[in-house]
Amino acid sequence: MAASRFMGNSAAASAEAEKKEEISKAQTESQGSGQGSAQGNGGYQQGQRNNGKAVADVSDIVEQAMPTVVAITSTAVYQSNNYGYGWFFRGGPQTYEVPSSGSGIIVGENDKELLIVTNNHVVEDSTSLKVAFIDSEVVDAAIKGTDAETDLAVIAVPLEQIKDDTKSKIKVARLGNSDELKVGQGVVAIGNALGYGQSVTVGYVSALNREVRVSNTSTRELLQTDAAINPGNSGGALLNMKGEVIGINAAKYSSTEVEGIGYAIPISKAEDIMNQLMNRKTMNPVEEAKRGYLGIQGTSVDEESAAAFGMPRGVYVYKILEEGAAAQSDLREKDIITRVDGQSVRNMTDLQELLACYEMGEQIDLTVQSQKDGEYQERTVTITLKAMPQENTETQAQ
């Protein structure tokens, strides 16, 4: 019986070896006949199969698209709350700088600037911005325009700061049509993952028009993909198999129970906002002696207050100073400022930082929400900025 079992196992092993040899030979022949073949879809090539799943060679797509993507490094200043323990913190809250990383896509240029689109959350609250191109050349950048509601922003780099050698290596991205996407189509994500530099992941379109809650009060319709989108990828490119940008990487669903859920802003829904932001005034702070002022006292309406009291988020105007610019305009006390020249204003800091980029005598358009018959109604107020009024407090907009 023992010998019988031994002979049976030996025969089975021999048969298994012959079977493996035949499979290996068939795979070699299949791979040989498939090498060098392409589908003619923007450089997408069908490669080997791994566990029955096709492995795509996207090197041609990456080679063409990588020069259009940049790495963004920002620095923000945050203030810690002392929670009543001021004595421990030597008199008050402490401020500290926090660096963060993201990505961006080169989408155009004007006579003086190279224009890059990214996510608003990549650049918000930043005190400095730096952009690294494909050749690792690093230059300073400034915010051109932001839109917090759609999480989009455009930043600008002066062309004079970019070396000729770098200019020859970068290029403007080709935009596709995200409305034509189908679930199951292949995609490529490029971005500055974890701040380590540009990297590439691949996947598929998992869902279209996915409604994603981004705060307690708002949702967005996004593309869903299983291509890995990690911290630092935000603002980077999601490409179709033609090498066209069809999405702006925005977020990853983070959970121990969930894997392979990333989101991107559909490019067809972003284009109109992008074009508006590209034509905004570049936000470079002016000298304090030349700076224009509104002449108001205000306070922030944060997300919690907005939800609790049914108020728009922005800056609540509780006093208009007599000698200020606002006193000669149609701005009223109890108005809530939500935008300056189209730029989102979510709090007092946003308003101060935006106004710091305007000189005395410049005209601005404020988008405000005014209460009428118990409801808030939007209107536009045009104001010519003036010098700082004599009456000045910490809560005055600058």
C-alpha cells in the first residue's frame, strides 16, 4: 500500500510538472506574439497578465504627461489655543509653522505668468508657496484665485523666474472631456505622493458623479477611482488612456475597512471655474504704507455658527467706521462678506489676507449676504479702498 501511494504521488507529480511546462510554454508564446503591440490609444499598451488581470504599460502616457505636473510645497502659520493656561504658555497662544505638500497641473500662461491649477485645500491659509518642476527646479508662486466651494485654486509663477532650460522641459497639459468617461475605463494618477516627488499609480474609473460629503453642510459630485491617491497627490492629474487630464485628484477615503477609493474633480465641471480663476488678480501683498483698507470691524462666521444659526459663512460686519472706505459705500452693518472680487472669504483671516494685496484707491467688489424679511439675499457692493482710519482695533479688516 505504501509503495502504491508512492507511485501514485510520483505519477501525479510528473503529470503536474508536464502541465506546468505546457502552461509556461503557452504563456511564453502568447507574450512573444503580444510584445510591441499597441492599441493606438494614446500610447496605452497591453502587457502581461497577472492572475488573469491585464497589466497596462502606461510609460508612454507618463512620459508625455509628467512635464505638465508640478509638486507644490506650502507653509501655513497656525495658532494653538492655550485653553486658559496662558501662564504655562508664557502669556498667550503660540504660533507655529506647518509645512504641507500637494500637486498641481500646468494649464496655461499669460504674458507674465505660468498658470497652475490645484486644490484649494492645498494652498489655503498658506504664507508661502513653492513649485518644483519636472527637472527639480524650485520657484516661488502666488495665489491667482481660489474657490473654496469647488475646492479649486489657480496659482501663478512669474515667467521671469523660470530658467530657459526648465521652460524647455515643461508643457501645458491637454484637457479631456470627463463627460465622456465610462465606468471601467483605465486611468493614470500622477502626483507628489507623501511629498516624496512625482509618482504614478494606475486604476479604473469606479463610479461617475459620486456624491461625496465634504463637510457638515456641503457635498460634491466627484469621479471615483481605485487608483491610489495618497496625501500629496491632491491637485495632481488623473489621466485617461489618451494622456488627457480628465480629473483633478482631490481626496482619498481613509478607513481601516476601506481600500481603493479615491476621488477626483471632473475636469469638465472644473473648466469654467478654472478659467475664471486664471483671469483674477494675482494676490501679492503690497507695502503696508500703500495698502488700502475697508474700515470695518467684523468677526468670523465659522462652519459651526453658520449651521447653528442658519447664517452664510464669511465675515459678519458689526461696525462700519465713520472715516473708512466702507462708510461711503452701500455696505451695511450686519452684512456678511462672502467674497472679494470673486475670491472666497470664510473668515476674518481670509479677508485680511485678500485686502493686503490691494493699494489705496483700488476698487473692489464685495459679495455680501444681507438679511431681508428674515432671509439672506446676495448682493454686490463696490468700494474704493482708502487709508487706515484713525479708529483701529484688532478685529478691523486690513
